[in-house]
Amino acid sequence: MKKYESLFILDVRKVEDEGNALSKEFCSLIEGWGGKMTAADAMGRLQFSYEIKKRKAGIYWDFHFELAEDKVNLIKEQYALDERVLRILTIIDERPENAVTCFQTPIADDAE
């Protein structure tokens, strides 16, 4: 399994709980496909530099996980028609093991 990072931009008008429900849904989806979540970070509400689907701001979520390569395309297929999601970006996470980002919080801390 490879390490991946997905950034979700959620529609402010369609999400009531700042994206917590979608985050839990995404984590259970990854684990259901045999993957492992390593971090799920709420980055908050941010203004766009240009409008996306007539919206001026969105709620950002950053997910770090391990998943089989053949399952990664299913993420986009799963959320392509979801009204809550404005954009999704999924990339291979090639950072060194000891690299720390300012947004990264271990998933175990959220479960407590």
C-alpha cells in the first residue's frame, strides 16, 4: 500500500457540522477498502482567490492515509456527485517518515 494525501474543499452551504460527518464517512470508507487512516485534519473555512461553483469560501479537510493503488480512483468516483464536495485533490504522499507539517494531527487523538 502507498501513502496518499487527499484535500477536500466542502461547500459551506451544504455542510452544517464543519465537515465532521464527511470526515467520519471518509475514514470509514478508506478502512472499509482495506486502507489505514493516519491523519484527518480540519483546516477550517478559507476564502477562495476566485469563485468555485459560485461560492466564495469553502471548508478544507486534509486526509493522510495508506491505500492500495487500484482503490485510489474510487475516491473521486465516490464523491464526484456529492453536493457537499466542491473539489478533491489526491496525491501520493512522498514525504519522509519524520517530516512534520503544521496541519498534521494523529488520528488517534481525535478518537478519544
